[in-house]
Amino acid sequence: MTFFDVLDILGTVAFAISGALSAMNRRFDLFGIFIIAFVTAIGGGTIRDILIGNTPVSWMQNITTMYLISGVTIFSIIFRNKLDYLKGSLFLFDTIGLGIFTITGVETGINAGLEPIVSIALGATTGCFGGVIRDILCNEIPVIFRKEIYATASIAGGICFMVLYSLDLDQNITYISTALLIIIIRLLVVKYRVSLPLFTIADRNTIQ
């Protein structure tokens, strides 16, 4: 098992917990909890694989992924109260998943021979769209479409990965540095409430 495989497992675990916690916070039933955990964990990777023509998609070729997500979901249900004691646990696991899956997406693009900017976009897709599907199913506006910096952190991490990769640094250093950058950005922007500007169209009834 390579370090890349370990990262993929950790990302899957983090997003599965994130999805399960999100579903339980909205009082979903057992089936709903499993569905949200699954789509959060595999949604971004599925879209990535479809975009590059890697079908059947990765989780269909590796049945272990389904067992892993099922086990993590059961763990989250059993220890839901203990996980709830962790301040910001949903945010924490979501951020970890974002950082790790951005890496796997960018590297998948590189291995497929895609241009750097496309690989970065693929990393953002892998990192963000599991959460997008989760939020839509939970009847929420996806976090990447709100003022909170989310996709921007993923893109910054993807750029960092490409720069370090081009410098031919040790692969593990590139992985760890990219994940830490994304996690640190997310922590800082939430702590200091940094956000992108919002633009709205004025109500015509208020225009004199």
C-alpha cells in the first residue's frame, strides 16, 4: 500500500464521518444516514472518474471502499455523542476530507496526462463535489456557493501541489504540505471570518 492509497482511505473516512454527522444533525433515518455518508465520501471521486473516462468508477472496482464507508458510518452512529463533544467535528472532518481529496484529484489528473490547470480543476472537483451533493440532499445551499472560502482553499492547495511537483520534491512532502495548506486556510478563514465578496441585484421595487 502506497502513501497515496493511505491518503485516499483517510479522505474517504473523513468525508464519510462528515456525511454521517450532517445527516444525524438533520435527524435522518438509518437509510438516510448511510446514503449521505456514501455520497459525501464517493461523490467527488465519482465525478472525477467520469470526467476522465475512468469507468467503472474507482469505488465500483474496489468493493473494499463500500465496506470501509459502511464501517465508518456504523462507527459514527455508535459514537455519535462522543463525536458531538468534539467542537466543530463536522467542520474538522469536512476540512480534512477536502485537503486529502484535492491531492488525489490533482495527482489523478497528472497521471492522466492532463494540463496543470485541468489537474487543479480536477482536484477541486474531487475535493468539493461530495460536499455539494451532501448539501443538496440535505436541502442546503452548498457551502462552495456561499461566502465561506471552500473551493478557493482547494484551488490554492492544487496550485501548491503543482508547484511542489514541478520542483521534483519528495512525494510525501508534497502530499503533506498541500493538505496542511488547505486545512490551515480553512481554519484561518473561519476563525477570522474571512470571506469572498458577495454581489446582489437590487430589488427593482426599491429603485426610485
